[in-house]
Amino acid sequence: MTTTGQFAGETGTGGEWKRQRNRFAGRITTDSDSAPGEGPDAEGRWPVEPGRYRLVVSLACPWAHRSVIVRELLGLQDAISLAVVDPVRDERGWRFWLDEGHRDPVLGIEYLSEAYLRTDPEYDQRVTVPCVVDTVTGLVVTNDYPQITLDLSTQWRAYHVPGAPDLYPVDERAEMDLLIEDVYRDVNNGVYRCGFATTQEAYEAAYDTLFARLDVLEGRLADRRFLMGDHVREVDVRLFTTLVRFDAVYHGHFKTNRQKLTEFPNLWRYARELFQDRGFGDTVDFDHIKRHYYVTHDTINPTGIVPKGPDPAVWHTA
């Protein structure tokens, strides 16, 4: 297997695409043995400390978008600061070119790779978002995107705003974890397995799996408001970040074109309801999304032309 230059993953001999493993798996937990201001304890756990950590995201990236939504829903804006990278990467990776002087005003770095290399000077894989950086040491705490949002829900409870949703309730976790895995494997990662496949067979296998799962989810939403019932949960956040990008980029750019999201009655109703809720639609940036995918993936779209549509106004229909 060889690591691709553009994508955080590898292509197998059969043309199938496999996602790169997350390198940094530190956690910020309430049971860390470290005192405030100190680094991780012997178990790799960092102390919960409001104002200390910086969440670095791309508004284009669905994996990063999850953490933005959860941070907003739980009201952690004052506890964890946010850094947004430019949607277009260059050969050095994600860059802070949206900030004055092309440097993050808190971390003082131009490229996120600087924090990665400070943490691991031997790091030679793709630099990924989201990641959490410690502003005291400048080290990367974690780029383990599935765990980041779960820890925001479970480890930062003392700093949730009153009335914040319980996105990961204990009594629903067994069922939700299975659903999360199905959604990740077939949908969240499934669109990438379609788009980055390098053989017809690998592409069609991923395509069939993706739409089979979307059909199952369409049926699940026939008699319920959200995936777990009447309340928004972690699994809804994870599905939404793929659905909101589906017609804008995946349908054409990744060739997931059996039908558009707007042609799934239940999924489209569900996605619009989430979009129109606080923390969801107001964290979506279609300009960043389209420019990142169509400009950065030059082996898929060598002309770099960014489609003008679809019209985002459809997301505001009742």
C-alpha cells in the first residue's frame, strides 16, 4: 500500500481506499492526575482546564465540523477556543491564512504541521483536523476526531450551558454505538471510499454499500424525528455533516449520484430540520466546503473549477 499525497489514507492493490489512523490519542479528562498547567499524566490524560485548549478545525471538513457543532450545542465556546484554517491546503498542509499575518493569533504558527512536528518530530503522515492543541506547551493533545466530541459531552459537563442537550446518554449508548459504527463505515467514510477509489470495482462496491445504508436510514426516519427518537444525539451530528455536503460535493465530485439528498423524503426532511436548528446550519460554510473539495483534490478535479450550485436557499425551506 502507498500513502497518497492528497488524502489522509491509503489505496490498496484492489483500488479500495482506507483512512489513515489518528496519530495523537491523548484525552482531556476529569480524572487526569495532572495539575492545572501541567502536561499529560502517565496515562496520556490531560486536565480539564477552561481557556487552555484550542480546537483547530476546517469548516470544509466533515470530521472537524462535528466538533464545531458539539462545541456550539453544549455552549463550550468560552471554555475551548476555536481556530479555523484556510479551506485550501498547499504542499505543507492546513494553513492559518484566514488570520492576520497568516498566523494563528493564539498558537503563533502559520501551519498546523508546526504543532504536529513539535509534538512528534518524526511525524511524516498527513496533518489532519480536527485536533486539539495545548496553548501552554504548543503540543497536539489529540487528533482522534471520534473521541473529541464524546469527551466534549462527557468530560466537560461542568462547563456545559444550562439546558445543553445530552448528546450521549448512558442508557442509549449500546444501541447508539452500533448505529454510529454503521453510519461511519457506510456513509461518513463511504463517500470517501467512492470518491477516492482507483478501480471501477472498488468504486461500485463502495457506492452500493453507501446507498444501501442510506436506504436503511431513510426507512428508520419514517416514524421518528431523529435517529434515536425525539432528541438530537451524537449520531445525528455525525450523519448531518455528511448529509449537508452530499449534494454540494459528494454527489458530483465523489460520484455518489444514484440520487441527491433532496430526493430522499425522510432524510431530506431530517437534514433540513437539523440545519435550521442552532449549532447546525449556522456552522455550515458552503463556500469553504466547495472550495476545499474542488480545488484541493486536483487528481479528481484537475481544472479546479468550483461549481456555482446548488442553491443553498433550499436548506431554509420549511
